[in-house]
Amino acid sequence: MNNKDRPTAGEGIFGGIDRRAFLLALGTFAIGTDAFIIAGVLPEISTSLSTSVGATGLVVSVFSLAYALGSPVVSSLSARWRRSTVLIGGLGVFALANLLSAASPTLVILLASRILAALSAGLVAPASYALASAFGASHNRGKNLAVIAAGFTSAMVLGVPIGVFLSQYGGWRASLLFVAVLGAIAAISMSWAGVPESQSQKAAPTLRDQLRVAVKAQTILALAPFLIWSIANFGLYTFIAAILRRSLPATVVPLLLLLFGLGAVAGNFMGGVASDRFGTRKPTITCLTLLIFALAGIEFTSSSLIAASLNMIAWAILMAALFTLQQQRAILVDPAQSNLLLALNNSALYLGAAIGSAAFGAIISATSFAVVSPISAGVAALSLCALFFMPLRDQETPPSPHTDKIDETRVDEPGFGEPLPRHSLA
């Protein structure tokens, strides 16, 4: 093993994180802000475009479905493209799509621009995770992936509140203009720093080869538990404000959502550290088991501010840790097809959010808010059962720093792992 792949004696939680990952996180921060911000300005959009709130809600659904269905397709079609084209070009299109959204005079045009934004986001996000997974030694892969995931989840803490604040002065269009600026800044930053290109002479896999990976049993078994607990998580999260307001003052709900966002950021890094130290399977089972109790606890803790705060933080930490662990589990199916697998993984997340929101909304209409929390826990329990019976080659033990090797998905460039020269990601 090369000495630069060995962890240093003082390497802690943040040791081994490649600085290039933070530039990639700028992109996922912009994407995360775009994904969450519409819900905060939906009434304003409805009023501005003279449409019903129900019809305007399609803006959220269309984005989620376009991302879920389109991300694997655009990732497959772009497999032969240069990394700089995918990341910088994708973010450029993302920024343009949000400019179009901000200028949309009708709901139809807004929906079309949201589809374009979702497809470009579905191109950039998996490529960012795949590139981050190739940074440095494999025993630090989880930490680098956690940085990219934290860029996405931190949008709930910082990006969305800023965007919603801007909407109070410039309307909902100002919020989407803010997202466009974030995307442009991320694209310019990557262009300035430079995106490392692979020096591998190995031909890119054909679309048929990638589709074969997408439909094989191992891929489906890897993603099925994630899809199920995404339904549980986001089905409950969609209605969490209404659930909390039954017993708590409406004024404390933003505080609880802020705590949730902070917990999610912390959970990203905890999941990364856990996978680097213990592998993926045991931490995933442990976090998913604890998540079931956290989801069930929402109904019983929502009448107390302190209890609800602790439960929200625990829920967020476990959810985000599982997301980071799942990134690694997806890559392990076929490291050579990491871009496609991470695209499918993100699709499972968005598809789960769409299914969960619709299904739990129907359940609430037929029953009451009181059943949402226990049903969410029950769905998560199904995910745990699926994980136990899944014959997937999960990483049982963490990657050893004494057996690290540069694999085919790593960035193969001269001086890889050395300090970054000015104006260069490589």
C-alpha cells in the first residue's frame, strides 16, 4: 500500500476528507435547496399563477417523479462524457432551468422548467457521489460521501430558510432566482478549480450493459429496502408540521424543523464514520432498528417540546446516517457502474418520497394524523425484514488501510492524494 493511503496517527472524524468533496457539496447544496424550497412558497405560487393549491402541488410531484425516472436514464446516456461536462455543464443547465422557473408566466411552463431542473439535478448528484467515492484511500470513502450528502441535507438548515426569507420581499420568483445563483456559483467554482478526468483507457460501458446492471436481482435487492424506508421517512416528514401542531404551538414548529436539519447534517458524518470503521451491514441494521423506534415515538413525544426535540434530532441523525451508508451499499453492487447505481439509488429516494406523500395523505384522509407515526414505523420494519433476507454482498468489515488498493473507479491521475495545487481540483 502507498504511504499516502495510510491514515495518519492524528486522523479523527474529519481526517481523510478530500478538499475537493467540499466543492462538489456546493452542487448538492443547490440541488437540495431546489428540492425542498417549493413546499415553502407553494401558496405564493398558487396565488401568483391563479391556480388552485392542489394543482400547484404538481410542481413538487413533477420534480420528484422526473428525478426518480430520469436520473438513471441521463446518467446512462452520459456515461461516455467527460466528468467536467457532466458536472459543470449539468450545473449550468440546472441554473438555467431555475431561471426559467423564476420567469414562468404559467403553470405549464413552470412544470416544464421543473422537469428540466430535475433531469439536470439527476445528472449532477450521482456523478458527484461517484467522484467523491473515488477520492483518497478507500477507508475514508464514507467520510467523503458524507460531505456530499451533508451538502444536500444542509439545504434544509440554511438554503431553504434563506430562499423562503427572500420570497417575503421578492416573491416566490426570488426564491428560485436564489437557487439559480447557487447553481451558477457551484458551476463556476468547479470550472475555476478544474474537475479531475479519468485517465483510464477502459471503454465506457454500453447502454445495454448499464441497463443489464439496473435490472439484475442484486441491484433491485440493494435498493428495495432503501425505497421502503424512504416511503416511511418522507411519508411522515411531509405531514410532520401538521402532526406537531396538534399539541404544540405553531411558533415552535420552525425550531423543531431546524433541529431536524441540524441532526441530519450530523447524521451524514456519523454514517460516514461508521461505515469506514465498521463496514456497512452492521451499522445499517443498527440505525434502521433505532429508526423504527424514532418513527414510532413521534406520536408519543409530540405533546412535549423537549421530548419532541430529542425525538426529531434522533430521527434526523438516523435517517441521514442511513442515507450515507446506503450510498456505499449501492456502490458495492458493482463499483465499475457507480454512477448508474447512485443514480438509481437517488431515484429510489425520490420515488419513495412521492409514494410516501401520496399514500400517507390518503391514509390521513381516511383516518387521522394519529396513525401516521405507527404506520411509518411499521413500513420501516418491513425495510428491516427485507434487509435481513437480502443476499447482497454487503461490506461486512471496514476497508483496511493495510490492504487499500486503487480500484477502477478511483480518480486515476498523477499525484492523486497529494496536496492540491492552486486552481486545480486534481
